[in-house]
Amino acid sequence: MTAGRVVDRVLHEVERASDELVGFAADLVRIPTINPPGEFYEDCAHVIGARLASLGHDVEYFAAEGRPEHTARFPRINVVGTRRGLGSRPTVHLNGHFDVVPAGDGWTVDPFGGVVRDGKLYGRGSCDMKAGIAAAVYAVEAIRRTGLVLPGTVEVSGTVD
């Protein structure tokens, strides 16, 4: 199969998954992972991890042990989903952060509502970078849905701070 045909198949699967991808991004926007102080990081990490696991990834969580920001009240939890191909090398790692700055004034929609209107997702983190995490998750998923088996490993992570 030609490289162009493979790309077409993957892009077709991305298009087919667009509602899932946008819905997942909106779900992430609805989690107010505000830094400071570092609210709901663990919740968001588990939402990302659950989606990765449901799509066939092995999932691990990593606490930012030793960091002064990592506290019992505001735990800094990161998540990594791994999908292994035919071998362990090469490894491609796709990373995005899911913490957001405070919303501030001037919003015309709920900054944590995850509103989708006229084909656009509105809310804190929709551009930087919760939609990016969703895109990474579904890029890897689109490859899987085509039936392609990669020669190495792909990791997708969501990190904080």
C-alpha cells in the first residue's frame, strides 16, 4: 500500500472520530484544572487515563513527588498511556499539559462549560491545550482503527505545571 493511501485511511478515521474527539476535548475543558493552586489535576488525569485505557493503551499515573507544589490538597498527577507496536523502538511521545490559568473577566460563555457552538469549542484550555491532548489521543486511535501496526511504541501523556 502506498504512503498516500495510508495517510488517506488515517485521515478518514480522524474524520469519523471527530465527534468523539470534540466531545472528549469538551469533557476536559469542563474540568477546572486551575493553576494556581492546582485544582482537579488528579480528576483530569484519571479522565484522560480512562479514555486512553478504553482505547487500548496501558496507563500509568505519576505523582510529582518531591515538588513543593505537590501536596495532599493539590496533588500533581500526570498520566501516560502507552501503545506498543511490533517492537519497542522507535518510541514517539505526544505530550500536552492540562493545567490552565484562572479564567479572568470578560467571558461571554462559562469558561468551564465546554460549549461547542458553530463548530468551535469554547472554554479555558480549549486551545492551550486540552484540545491538543484530545487530538493526540485520537491521532493514535485513528492509526489503530485503520488496522495499521506500528513498528514501535507510541505514548500519549497529560502533564501538569
